[in-house]
Amino acid sequence: MIDQLQQLEQSQSWEEVRLEFGKYLGLEGAAPSSVTRRAMEDRMYAHYLVVCREKPTYLEKLLEDPKNKKYEDTAAGPAVPLVPAAPEHSNLELVAKASKSLFKWAKAGFERVEPAEYEKRSEACKSCPFLAAAPDKAAYKFKLKNETDMRVCTACGCVAARKARLTTEACPKPDPDNPGFNRWGQPMAETGDKKRS
């Protein structure tokens, strides 16, 4: 939706862009200028708005977030997404990565995280802007029994639902709301993934 708004911004007035966004969010009129601008510049915030558009209580909190104030200037500046496109992972890279992960998991005794921890990790992945449909690659054709969610983390290339189950794995991206921790709530220094973020 945000990409569509950015395209609209190039061909329509700022007011029309706000009106379209307000309509998409289910508002009675145009979305506030600061909210629209922030959504166009902050992909995580935009994601939360989209996820909460049918949950009025949460949507209202997002619309009234004090952080929106810094986006209140009258000129609609350029919208630059804060989540860059992830690099494409080759089949060879993905297989090598999966092999290394499997070896590490085997050394740990094939332990899986507790259900509560898996749910926490899974929810973090589901609300992450790096989660996307699996690309059409041979490495993603293999499915485990009863596996339905094949979405991947574009930051690392892993199938998110699989990765979240393993005790030896960590989210590669920092939590924007919790400095020093990844999106699963693990300290970045302990995960060894700080250099990859």
C-alpha cells in the first residue's frame, strides 16, 4: 500500500494521497498529514497501521503516537522507505546456510524452543516488514509434513516458521523499539548477528 501511495504522490496532490490513505485505513476522511508522511518514510509504522486498520483501539493509538509530531511540517517531503530491499539469496547460499544451521542444531541435540517462546518469535516475524512470500527458488520447494507457512525472512533468506522453532537460531535484525536486542528479544551481542544487521 505504501508503494502505491508513493506512486500516487508523484501524480496526485498531497491531499488526494492523504484521502486515499485515510480511505484505506477506514477513516472517515483524509489521514492526518503527519501520519501519512511517517507511514511513507517508516515501513515498520506503516506495517502496524495496515495490521491495525480493523482494530480501532490500536489504530487510534498509532494515529495519536507522539512520534508523529516530527512529521508535521507542511511540505510533503520525499518519502524514502527505511527498509531497503534485501539482497537476493542464491540457491547455493541458501543450501549452505541451511546445512550450517542443521549442523549447529544437531550439535545442540535437535532441541526446539518451548511453545510460548515459539509463539513470541512467530508473532515478531508476522509483524516484521522483512517477512515475505518465498521466492520461486528450488531451495524453497522442499516442504516438511504439515508445513503451511513458507514465508521467508528477506533479511536472512530462512523460512521464518522453521527458524523460529530452533533453539540455535536468532533473528538477524535489531528491534527498532529496543536497542541492543533483536526482534525476538534476544541481546544482539549474544546472537552474533550484530554485524549482519
